[in-house]
Amino acid sequence: MANSAVPLVSSSETWLQRTRALGPMIDKAAAADESANELTAEVVAAIDEAGLFAIMAPAELGGAEAHPGDVIDAISELSYWDGSAGWYSHAVMTGGAVAGAFLGPRAVEQIFRGGRFQRAAGQAAPTGKAERVDGGYRISGRYSFGSGTSHAQWIVGGYMLHEGGAPVLDANGKPSMLIGLAPRDSVRFLGNWDVLGLRGTGSYDFEVTEQVLPEDFFFDSAAPVQQRGGALYRMGFMAIPCISHASFALGAARRMLDEWLAYARTKSRGTGMVRDLHTFRHDFASATADLHAADAFVRRTFSELYDAALADRVSAEMRLEGQLATSQAFTVAKRVAHSAFAACTTRAVRDGNALQRCFRDIQAGSSHVLNSEQALIDAGTVLVGVEGAATPLTREGYSL
């Protein structure tokens, strides 16, 4: 299987066009991928060969280091064709951005060998343990929700730092946490991906077996030091997952609207078609406007944040807008999904159709803590001025 190299985008080809060209093939495979609990090797290879997995990796390592607008285009389009393909891909894209921007040269030499991203994904929650040793860390740990790991060569893990058998505390008295990457052949996959939605992501539980890795394969998750790349990584460490999660919601919701409209055009109600009902026209127009507004909010916010990062003028207020934009994308996606699901009655109930699969994928994606009700509560706590309040995006470093 090919590794991610980024072919140059010609002047007549956009990232959206490149991604859209893969759509019919991804759509055709979606039902089988869901049954198999992971994307087929053919789908992964096609996304890989299009350079999409490396769209957020640093340019100096062979990645695209693309503008947020291009990233939104790519992930939302993948998610339109299949929510699992979009979610899987954004996890791997994030792995490339994080590994390329924050790991040491020895790690980068391995992960981006010959200017090609070998794919990295996993779970950054610090459920593992890292013990300091000469030149590196002895690590082990068990994790859940390893999105993107089924075809990744490097597995991301979060580790609680220990020294002398005890947790290491930072200057604020909190446990120190590392994010590190381990080679795939040192990781044992445990399965356990029996879920409602995003079934094709292969987000398996996994166990990192005890091993020692050089310190270049790790960084301090609370205070990551950018070693490569530009403004994309200066927006705030959590800006990249916020962009990618919001983009998934926008694409999946757009597919829900299209499936709803297709239903209305072909289903009769009484003496006419559903599309002729005033209630349908009202509800569909309202949902379309909601989604367009959410899309515009996401694009404007992260474009402004990127421009501010270029000028080294990123503020906490801008990062809060990023959190709000991500939360609003999921709020709207869930609202669209519920309206379409209810309106399409028995069509939506039947297993195996795109409308039902998309509905389930949106519900599953919204259960992630970054997209949950708590993220909005955190944002509201900041907005009303509670002292010391913060959201994942406004805090420094990795935070969920």
C-alpha cells in the first residue's frame, strides 16, 4: 500500500476537486466498510494516493500544510460520501500534523521517511504510563477509541509521566502528560468496536506493550514546542482537531439534507409528492439556512485564526470562537439529522441506506468530548466571565 506523499495540486485542481473525485468509490464501499468495521485497503489507498492524509503535515516534510479552508473542504467532502471515511481520515490527518510539527528529528526521520507520511493515529488521552530512562521513556498502556489505527504504521498514545514510581507533577501541581508515537508492530489491537455509528472507522481498543523509545518520539502535551511548520500549528494545539471535527459535522449534515431532498422528490403523500408539502418546504429551507450559517461560521473563524497566527496575534477570544464554531457545527448537524430522520419515516428506519447511516454517524461523532454538550458549557462559562474558566481550545496544549 502506498504511503502518503502529496502530489502537487495543479492550478486547475483544488483540494475539493481532488477529494470529490474519490466520492463515488467511497460511497459505493461505505455499506461494506461499515459491516467490516473498518475501511477497505482500497479506500485507504485511494485517499492516501490523493495526498489527503498528509494535507495538514508540514510542507518541509512533504506534507501540504494546507490552509484551513482547504482542510475543511477535504474532510467535509469525505464525510459527505461516508462519515466513517471522513472521521477515519481526519484522525490520520491530525496525526500527521502533530507528529510533523512537534516530534524530534529522530522520530520525524522514521515517520516521514523519504518525504512520505507513513500514517499515524491513536488516542491521546493519558491512560498510559511513561517512566524516564536514559535518553527516552519506558512506556506501556491500554486505550480505547483508536480512530484511524487500523491502517496506521505509528500509533499515538497519551502517557502519564512517572519518575521513581511516582507521577511527575508540573509547576501547578498537576500530573505531567506526554503524547508519544509507538511503532505498529509493538501494539496489540483488542477489537471491541461494536457501535451505533462510525462503524467503518475501526476505532479499536489497543494496548501498547512495554518498550523503550527515544525522547524524540514524545512531547509535553501541556506545553508542546513547535519544531516545524508555520501558522497552521500556531493557532493553538487544539485548533487542528476542532477544524477536523467541525468539518466532519458539516459534510455529514450536507449529506443528510441531500438524502432528505431525494426522499421528498420520490415519496408521495396523499395526492402529491412530499416536496409539494408546505411543511416540507419550510423545514427544508430552515435546515439548509442553518447549515449554511454553521459552515460560514466555521470557515470565517478558522480563516481569521490562521491569519492571526501568521501575524503572531492569536488571542484567547479568537480561540474561543473556534470552540464555539465547532460546537455550533455539531448542534446544527444534530438538528438537521433529527429533522430529516423524522420526516423520512420508514425510509430512515431501514438498515443499509445512506440516510440512516449518516444519522447514526452524526450521533456517534457528537458523543466525542470535544463535540459534546460539555464543550458548550465550558464555552458559556468563559463567555459569562467566570474566573479561570477555559475550553479545550483556549487552554494551552492538549486538553479535553
